[in-house]
Amino acid sequence: MFIDTHCHLHAQEFSDETEKVIQRAIQNQISALITIGTDLDSSLKSLQLAERFAIVYAAVGLHPNDLKDLTEADLDKVADLAGGEKTVAIGEIGLDYYRQHSAKELQQDFFRKQIRLARRLKIPVIVHNRESHQDLLAVLSGEKAREVGGVLHSFSGDEEFLKAVLDLNFYVSFTGAVTYKNTAYYKLIDRVPLEQLLLETDSPYLAPVPFRGKRNEPAYIRYTAATIARIKNITVEKLAEITSENARSLFGIKT
């Protein structure tokens, strides 16, 4: 059974059929999924979905692209949501130097404070990184994020950056983009120990082949898993077993 450790069920793309999407996930051997907040509204919606559906868990947090006009009061609201029974992580948090909707200093400030929140609550972090490798590592190290652990989702970067992330005892996960014709992913996946690997869809984004360009959903995780299993030279069943156990260990999921 698979665990989709990163999707966005609150997204508008799912609004007319959330229940059907979850049912298709179950039919495709998904035993649990984590729906991820990116701002206060989506964090609340993620928690509400987790409370409504048995297989759904929530992460709450403030994404680096959604920090405009936010204050300390907003961080307090995240902390309140993080106390939910089915909240398993603080996320999606991190740094994004590609879009830079917020100043780098502001991004780093909110990133640091949300890691501190995770450490206070003793839950892991789900990290977004785009073209911010060195600053991201500096924040993770400086804030002792390894004490709670976490995952760099939709991993991007070179082998040196990957090694640094793994040395922090973080997990990594890859999206449906690994099914595209890009051998760089193959080299990275080959170097990730199975015990530090998770599966994700990042749906509704980054749908795998044969659905590339269409709306992604958790049920499609098997296509990503098939590609990763082939690279790791193991069966899809074995990959599902290992990555699901990794997810249970990191997030405390009972399934």
C-alpha cells in the first residue's frame, strides 16, 4: 500500500469531486495521504479534510510564496492549527528564490520561526526549496531541524546538495516529473538510500506520464513509483512497503 506524503486536496482543481478523488486513491492502494497547507486558508481546509476522511492527514504552514502582509499573529494561527489531532507536520515551508514573491530576508525569518514551532511541537517539517540551496541548508542546520526531521519535497538540486540534505537525516521525495525524459532525476534517485525516500504526487500539479499536462491526483502515484522502482531495481511492491514505513516513522501515521 502506498502513502502519498504530499498533495493539495484543498486546491480548486479538486473542489467538485474531493470525495471521488479520495475514493480513487483507495482503489489504487493508497492507505494514507497528507494534504498540505500553504497559507492559513488552505491549512485550515487541509485540517478539515483530515478530520472528515480517515485516510487523510494534514500539514499546516506558510509557504514562502504566500508571506505578503503576514505578521506574528499569523504564525500564532498556524500554531493553533498545528494542535489538531490529525496534523502531522509543519508545511509547506521553506525558501523560493526563483519567484521571490517575498524578500529573501522575510522568507528566511518565517522559515526559521516555523521550524522553531515544529521543534516546540515535536513534529517534522515539509520543506519547499527552489534555487535557495545554501541558504536553505544554513537555516535547517542553524535551527536544528534534524531534531524533528522532515522531507525536502519535489527534490531539486545537484548531487552535492542531495548529500548535504541526506547528511541532515532528512528524507527526500520526487514528483511525477521523474517520469519525464530527464536523466538527471535518475542519478539523484539512484543515490538516495531507500530508508530516506518517500513518495509524493504534489497533486494537482506535476502529473506523471501518461497524464502529463493534465490534473494530477493521488491515484497516479503508482506511475511515479513504477519509475523509481525501476531505477532502484526493486519491485513496486517492495518500494511501497519501504516508503510507507518511512512515512509512518516520520509522520507518526497509524495505518
